[in-house]
Amino acid sequence: MKNMNRWLKLGMIGMGTAAMLSACGGGAGSKSEAGEATAGGTEPVAPAKPSGPVEINLVTPDATITPEFLERLAKKFPDYKINRYNQATKGSTITDLLTNGTPIDIIGRAATVFENDVVVHKLQYNMEPLLKQAGVQTTDFEPQLVNYVRSISDGGMYGIPGGSAINHVLFYNKTLFDQFGVAYPKDGMSWEETMQLAAKMTRNEGGKQYYGFAGNTGIMTATNQLSIPLVNTKTQKPTINTDERWRSYFQIIYGNSVLNDALKSNNKAFSGGAKNLTEGDTAMLLFNANIGIIDKALQEEKINWDMVALPSFKEAPKTGSPMNSTLWGLTNQTRNREAAIDVIKYMVSDEVLGDLAKLGYLVPKQTDAIKRVFATEAKPAGKNWNAVNYNKFAAFPEMTVSDAAIAALYSKQIEVIVKGQTDMNTAFRTIEEEATKIIEENARK
């Protein structure tokens, strides 16, 4: 388990706000060099195993693919030479590899950016027949995530979920609740209850300002619990003024006058991360559940913390955020599909994903074997790790290439609203106008 902790110790949060970008269409029905269809349900022909060693280029920024894990793969597949290319490093981006002619045999990208990286570059390959042949059952994986994969795969499977997944929970500082004599948050709360609690915990005592709530506004909007798209994909228009759920959402979360007055008085942002919690002045924080495992201050319990499930809206009771994870896929460049499927099958096995689940990581595979071991070795012990799986997972909103830039507009206007520098109607008009420009600019590309 020591090596396992080394394998997993860094970077799981990297699929958060930056992973909100995806793009439309492109490349469906393209052909591989062997002339096989890469989309729809066309049956590929698996090549015979070669007599010599098989070289596999594994292209991914996924933080679980560490040197230790590559050693594990080498022991599992001694006849395969697996080369890892980290897309996060210079010279190893998809564009770089395509330019220099390096074959991409297996690609791994967060679900929310998979389409933009793989389909837009026309690398997609429907591997569903090969998954069936290998005994990988898509029904073992989180259904909403699989539905999303099919939606960007022309009904097939350009990727299979794997690695550590992301969803969001509510962390809280137990010391502050004890200090103010307020009952702790609990699983199953509504957003109205949560923001009432945030107002109660927002106070100035002994010359120190305390804030009841902080949350990352990027992830709260781009992968929101109500599955509201930022862009109407049929009309290619922003939804901010046409989908009334946005107004209700903003009023409940960003219309808290007690919290907003404190933020305004101290020129403090609504959006925040782990430091808001660990520095001791914020009572509750909405963030990626994995920070409980990877944040040093939380791991060392610099504060007395715990977590509960994400609050829900009345329109979607007991529904949390969408689950986002890496998708492992073949490409139409894959040189030996049978060998590459062997590797993918292992990376999404109960053995590999079960090791992640034991440590408290959410994983996209939902078999009984994995559920039984979830958080059995999680540290710190005694935390409410079941909060990670308490809610149903929301469906992904329909996504477009414009989403990342539009989500940034939302975050900017949220800060202006909470500080009282504009009203909600004006902010919505500003978002709509600027989002329209972004959509039109992307349409011209």
C-alpha cells in the first residue's frame, strides 16, 4: 500500500474546472488505415497477436499513471512495451504527437474534454465490439457517465471510464460549528437549508470575520446539478436568460445577503478552494471530494473537518453533481487493438479501480466488489466517506466548445453580484451578450 499511496499522492484535482471544455461533432464515420469504420456499431476485426514485443503509446495527463503504476503495467504485460506520453508536458500534446508522427495507441482524457481532444482531431474509434469481446461490461459503470460517452460517440463507445472520478461534496470545519454552538451539516440537506446555515455561520467575533460558505463557481456552473447547459445546442444561443432554472439557482446560492455583505465588506471572493477551509475562517466549502485525500492540510488534520453530501435542489432531490472521470480509448491509429484492449481492460478492472476505491477515491465502476471495499483504507479514518456516494449522479449538460469561456463569464458576474456592484438582471444580460460573442466567434473558426 506504500507504493499505492505514492502512485496516488498528487494531481487528482486536475480534472476540475479546467476540464469543462468540450466540442461538437466532427469526424464521425472516419476510416482507419485498415479501412475499418471508426464510428457507429461497425464490427472491427481484431488483428492476430504479433510474434515480437508489442509497443503501446499511452497518451494521457491522468495523474494515476505514475512511474510506479507503469511498473505495475510492465509486470502485468511483460511482452508489451508501454510508453507514457503526458499531455500536460511540452512536446507531448496531441498536436505535437500528430505533427511528429508518433502513433497514439491509447488515449486518456477527462470525459468533459475527451470530445474536444479526440473527436475534433478525428482520432475516434468505436471500441464497443472489442470491449464486449474482452468481457468489459458497460453496465458495470456509472450510467449517466456512460450515457454521456455514447452521446459523444455516435451511439458507440469511443472511451470507457476509468481512473479516479470526480464529484463534489460539502466540507465543513467542525471547530467553528462547535465554537458557535451550531449543529453540524448533514447528508440530505437542501440548498435552502445549506444557505440558511451559511448565514448563521457568517459572523464577526473578536475582530475576526468568519464566512459561512465558499465554493468553486466554475465547477458549480459548468457541471451543475440541474444539468442546465450553458448553450442551447439547437439554437446555439446562451441559456442564461431563457432557462428559468438559472434564476432560481442564482437566487438561492448567490443571493444570501448576510454572506454577501461580509464578502463585500472584506473584499473577499465567493469562489474558493481548500485554503478557504484550512485557514480556519470558512465554515463550509463545496469542492471536489478528492481534496480530502490529496490536500496535505486536510490529510494532516490541521483543522477538525468532515464532509457531507452535496445539498440538492427541489427540482432534483438527492441528486449531486455529474461524475467526471478519465475515459480510456483506442484511436484509429492504434497499431495493435487486441493488445491495447488488454491494457485498458486491466486499467478498468476491479483490481485496479478497487485499489483506488479502498483509499476513498470515487471510481466510475460501480460493481459490488468495488462498493464493498470503498474507503476501507481511507485516511484520515473516521470521516464521513459515504458522503461521496450518497447522492445520485446528475446527467451531464449538453456541452459545446464555448463552455469554458462562458463558465468564466458566469464566475466573473457571480463575484460582481455578491459584492453588490450589479443586480442579477444586469449580470444576466452581460453574460448573454458576452456569451453570444463567444459562440459566434467559435462558429467562424
